[in-house]
Amino acid sequence: MNMETKTNPTPKATRREFLKQSATLTAAATLGSLEISRSAYAAGSDTLRVGMIGCGGRNTGAASQALTADKGAKLVAMGDVLMDRVEARHEDLKRAKPNQVEVPESRRFAGFDAYKKVIECSDVVVIANAAKFHPLHALSALQAGKHVFVEKPHGIDPYGMKMLKKAVDLAREKNLSLVSGLQSRRHPGYVETIRRIHEGAIGDVVTIEENFLRPPYVVVSREPGLNEIQWQCSTQYHFTWLSGDDVPQSLVHNLDRASWVLKNQAPIKCHGMGGRSSMTAPIYGNVFDHHAVVYECANGVRIYAFCRTTTGCYNGTSSLISGTKGKADILNCRITGEMNWQWQGQGDPYQIEHDHLFASVRAGKAINDGDFMIRSTMIGIMGQLSCYTGQEVTWDQVNQSDFAYPPKPEDCHDDMEPPTKPGPDGTYPTYIPGKTKLL
């Protein structure tokens, strides 16, 4: 889901271009001048064994970036709820990285427990499956002593975020790297733009407008032979119990940038609205197709956040900051007002996050993205819960809650019945603001 990068002022760098600029980019990033020391892995070899939990398109990209980041990395295990996806992505990755993909049939796993077997085989685990399972799978990998990359969102409900907090604390205790897929934090242009905002380039921040507007995404036809639970897992973005819906799923990138601009502040409360207007066919599951959330911060700044997945409408992504002395357009890395400035560099944050992860593993200097992983994901969750219920939700309220979309991730199994089922007309019921009570 790279839509938000389309507004960058310069083309995305190729891997070769990135390597040419690596000294400059790394100086501007969180790792600084981290050296790569060749430690022994995988029973005395120099190999870093990589395992994939989730075999959709996003994790296929993440696995490829992981292998690009470290010539000594080898993909050795793959797991997904559906074996067909494991086999298809194995062929894709073997074709793209023939010398770094060594996944025999005995290390291709399917089912809800596939993650356990992947973890056993790996030194580094890349996780990008249904977001419901991100906290459980990250915690399980860290408990087993493995380094972790995990895609956003890092959970879909307060219960999952408490589990993620345990994972974050455990990673620190064990000196294991835990790297987030909130890749904005590693975009060198965003880093520089926000640094300038923090130094006063636009004065005091007054308001923030965040947009993530697009058509429905990753829409797939139901394959013959899939039972209901397999079907829902194959199109997980369209079911709340698996994805958490679009505020934590997509708008989380924008909310992470907004919190970052405000020096990693969390809002004190929010109110939201949303619903399903036109994307009502069974193929769209039970998620809403439009959301709007207003977040209020302790200093009076308001964040106006919008996301939509509807056909035939205006589309666009933006992070627009208004200040007392000017404005900032984060995605275009531009500042206007009393001081005019435009970033002119290049960099691929999707690749940089894996470069940093593998460099940290080699050097034994762990990265832990836990603070913003937890904060930004919870900001998305509180907004989604407000949209679903039609009620104001406070930061204290959502953090004190143990609410979970049933079933809990550890209770899911291959023979289970899905918690959401189609009605007589084949469509799936949705939450009703004003009537639904979740917290």
C-alpha cells in the first residue's frame, strides 16, 4: 500500500541509487554510524535465517527488502493461513532472489498455527498478515529470541495493544530488534521536514489535516472451494475482526506523522463519524467505506483526519500542517510562509527500515520502535472505536480498556467459525453508530 508515496517530489530511488547515498541517509536516520560486525548465526554460519509470517503482497515486498538489505540473509520459512498463497509467493520470491530463497516444502506452513513453525526456523521474522495477529506473533517471536519486523497497524484493539506492550518491553529486556512498518519515520525527507517544524520553521502548530482517500483496495474474488473462514482470511482487509478497519489500517500512517509533528504527543480525546455508503456488496465484507475523526490535543491543537475507500470519488493523500508562521506539506517535503524550503533528496523508506534492522542485528545494537508503534496505533484504534460507536472516546478510556474484537488472537484455530457471517442476502452486518457499544 504505497499510495501515499506518490506525492514525493523526487522519484523513488533505485537500490543502486540508495547505496550510493547510504552514508548521507544513514547519518540522518536513527542508526547513525552503526557498523556492521559479522557475527555468527544459524549454527556457526554467517547466515541470517529469515522467516515470513503472512504471504500476501505486503509481506512479499518486506521479505524481498529484507533479503536486499543483507547479502547473508536467506529466506528459510514461510507461513500463512492458506497454503496456496505460500506456494505462489514462494515462486515469486524464488524467481526474484534465487540465491537467497531456500524454503523446501518441509518449511512451508499453513494454518493459524503456522507462525509457530516459522519462528522455530528463523533468526529474523517479518510479519505482515492480518493485523489482529501482529501483537501475538511479534510477542511469540521475541519470546523465542528472534528479531522482528512487523507491519502496521500493530494491533486492532486495546487488548492487542496491551499484548504489544509486553512485546516491546521484552525486546528491550532481551536486546532484540523490533522494527515498525510505519515507514514514515525512516523517510529522509519527512525526517528533515519535521525536524525543521520542531525548530520553528512554521511557528507554533495550529491545526493538522490528514487525508487518505482512495478506492477499495486489495479486492479479491472468492475462490471456489474456500470455506467462510478461509475466504475472510483471504480478504482480511475487509473484515473488522481481522484488520480493525481503515482508521488503524491506513490512516495510521497519517496519525503517526501528526503525533510526530507534535513531538510524539497523543490526543486527549476524539470524536468520529463513519459508515458504509456504497461499498455494500459481499466482496467488501463488513468494514466502513468512509471515516472522519477529529482529535483534540492537550495544547488545543486539533487533528482533522479523513479516510475513504469508495469508487468514483476524489482520491488523494496528504499530511498538511498549519502554523503561526507558515505551512508544511509533509508528503511533498515542503515548507511555505516566512521561510520557503523544499527537500531535494531521494530515499526509499521501505528499504531503509530493513537496512536498519539487519545492520542492528549484525552489530548487536538493537532498535526498538515500540514507543511510536504503541502510541500511533492506539490513536488509530481510538478513532475507529469512536466512528463505530458514535461516541467521544478519550485517551485514558481507550488505554484502560481491555476490549477485543472476538475471538482473541490466541483462540483462533483452523476449524473455527468466523465471528462475522453473511445475512440472507449475502451481505455482512456492520456496526451502527449510536447503537453499537464497544467500550
